[in-house]
Amino acid sequence: MKTLLLRSLCIAGALGFAASAGSAKPIQEKRPVDEDVLVTVKNVNGTVTIEGWNEKQLEVTGTLSGDIEDVEISGSSSRMTIEVQFPRHTRHSSGEADLDIKVPVGAGVRVEVVNCPISISKLRGDLELEAVNGDIAIAGEPARIEAQTVNGKIEIDASCAHVDAQTVGGRIVIRGAQGDLTAATVGGRIQVTGGKFERVRLSSVSGTIDFGGELAGKATFEGESHAGDIVLHLPDGVSADFDVSTFSGDIDNDFGPTGARREYGPGRELTFSTGDGDARVRLSTFSGDVQLTKKAQAESER
């Protein structure tokens, strides 16, 4: 995923975020598009809400305020771009564009925003979403999700086989996903509940990692945290090979052996297998604890 941060911060420095006084200008536009159209949306300040529908039409409604001149809609039936237009050659402009967009359910969507929350629902295409300041919320059955925000949380409640979610200052909550999952955060918590995964990579600096999914037969799971805890809620009959280590934290294991102290230096480490050892689980923390909990027990405690 390309990084939007530096470019967006330059834009944010040139454009003020407070909306100017005055009445809002409504927008309502439609364009015929293909059922698998790729739609790109660019906005600086406001909101972006995108919903799938069963029409071969792109519809853009909403309101514009402040110095915003217009929303430019350009492209062909297979590729469309929606971009909010501020006055050119003006260093200090302000305003908000609140956009409600409808696209065919099979459309692919790319969104690039600075100071906007993003909300996506009822889509089956690929999603690529980038924000500097703004939460990202996704629902539906997209084919692939790539979501990145600097200051905001990411909440995914979707049946999706490929998810990549990254945030700096917010939490990540994922429900209903399966297959291939990557999630990374600096100061937030990662919470995953859902289906069966073949490949999982979760990392945080100071937040807790809480995983409540299942592992496919030959799955690989990598979890890493510096100051946060790692908690895995796995089915009682999980078949996996475990390798767990922590520099100064504790290890609590409901599946059998407890962590032994390292031969040299502080911390604990634990290596063991359950069942036939099909899946591979690797967990490491610096100062956080690691807890392996049987899923039935975890659900009864919640």
C-alpha cells in the first residue's frame, strides 16, 4: 500500500480545516458505469460514505461548504474519479465536502482523504482506503481490504479473505474475516474474532493483541508486541506447534506446559505442540504477557 501521509500533510498545511460561514451547497450527480467499475475518491475535509447498490450507475450526493468550488467527476464507465476542488493558487482555503456515494456492488473503490472518516458498505470489489485523520468503518463482503489511517480507528465487520489493516494512533477491530490477515498498530489494541485463518500477522507496540479466530490445518500465525499483551483464544482441539517467548513478561498456557525461564537472561520461553502440530504459531513480546486460552473457556468468561 502506498503511503499518503507526507503528501496529505502538505495539503493539510495549505488548507484550513474550519468550514467558512454561509449556506452549504448541495450536490447531486449521476453517471452510467460498468458493474465492476473502479472508483477513486479524493477529499481533504468532511466525510466519505460509499454504499453498493444494484444499478449500473454512480451517484454522488451531499453538501459542499466554505471555499470548495465543486466536486469533479471524471473518467470512463470502467474508471471514475471523484475529487473535491478547492480554489487554485490559494494558500489558505477552508471548507468541508460531505459525500454520499453509491456504486455498483461489484465496484472496486480507492479512497484518499486527509481529515475525513470513511464508511464503506455492501460492496464485493477490492477496497483500498487511506486517511490521515479519520476513522475507517467497513461492512459487507469485499474481495480484498487494504485500510490505513494515521489518527483513527479501523473497524471491519465483513466477510473477507484478504485483510491488511494499519493504524498509528487507533485500535483495530476485525469481525467475520478469514483467510489472510495482517494488522499492525502502534498505540492501539487489535481485536480479532471470526472464521478460519490460513495466515495471520499481528503486531503492536503498546496495545494488546486479542485473537479469537480459528487456524486452518497448515496455518501460520505470527504475533509480536513490545509493551502490550498477546491473548489467543483457540479451540480446545487446535492442532499446532507453538513457539512463545517474552523478555520480561509472563506466559499463561491453558493447553499444557507453562513457560520456563530463559537459561540466560530474564524472560520466559515455551515450545510445545498440540494434536499433530499442523499449524505454526510464533508469539513474542518484550514486556507484555502471553496468554493461550481455550476458546470455550474464553467465551464463558466474556
